[in-house]
Amino acid sequence: MRLVIQRVSEAQVTVDGQVTGHIGPGLLVLAGFAPTDSPASLSWMCRKLVQLRIFNDENGQMNRSVQDTGGQVLVVSQFTLLADARKGNRPSYIGAAPPAVAEPLYRQFVAMVAAELGQPVPTGIFGADMRVSLVNDGPVTIVLDSPA
């Protein structure tokens, strides 16, 4: 599993001209899933995401998490995060889980994040052609891979 985590002032995802998810201050999370991902790896990534200290405290130091700040999280599935472009010019997506495997993992991950935060987690639509817009705050962008 790979996450690209962006600290944002606001973010939204649109499908066919309709907003499917919108947040104010918090985290935009692009999530890619591998066939080897398990409930344990999802749980580890969820805890790491909500506890990641990338928000400023009263001294301007990044010591607070999205959980500490009461910020929101928007999660968007993105299989291309697991692309392998080391060989040739056309990326291979063999490392990404097929949709039948990835979609349940995605839904489970979103539910875990919502439970940890105690608030709904807006999303895009799995497998759809989406438009994601954001105002990156900082900018702060973190790439997080599961331990496996």
C-alpha cells in the first residue's frame, strides 16, 4: 500500500461535474493498494496517517496530527501510485491490486480512518475518472509505504 499525503487548506474531488468529496483544512490522501495488502497493513497505515505530526503547533513546529487538530481527511483511490516506470517509458501497473481486490481494501481503509477520526471521510468514486483539486498548505507532501 502506498499513500501520498498532502496537507491542505481545502481539497475536493469531482466526478462527471459533481463534487463527491470536499474538505477544509486537513489531509488529501491518494491511496494505492497492492495485492499483498492485508487488514494488518491497512490498520498500520491508518494509525500512521491519523497520527502523522505534520501540522504546526503554537510554536510553528510540525508537532500536531490531523487527529490533534480535528482536521478532515479526503481519500481518493489511485492505482497509478504503484506504477513501475524503471524500465522503458510506459509504466507497468502489475504491482497494483486488480479492482476486485483493491476496492474492498479501499472501502475498509476509508472506514478505518473514519473510525479513528470519529468523523465521516469523504472520498472519490472508486475506478472513476476523477478531477482532484487542492490548495496544498506548506507545501507539505509525504509519501508513505506500508511496512510490507
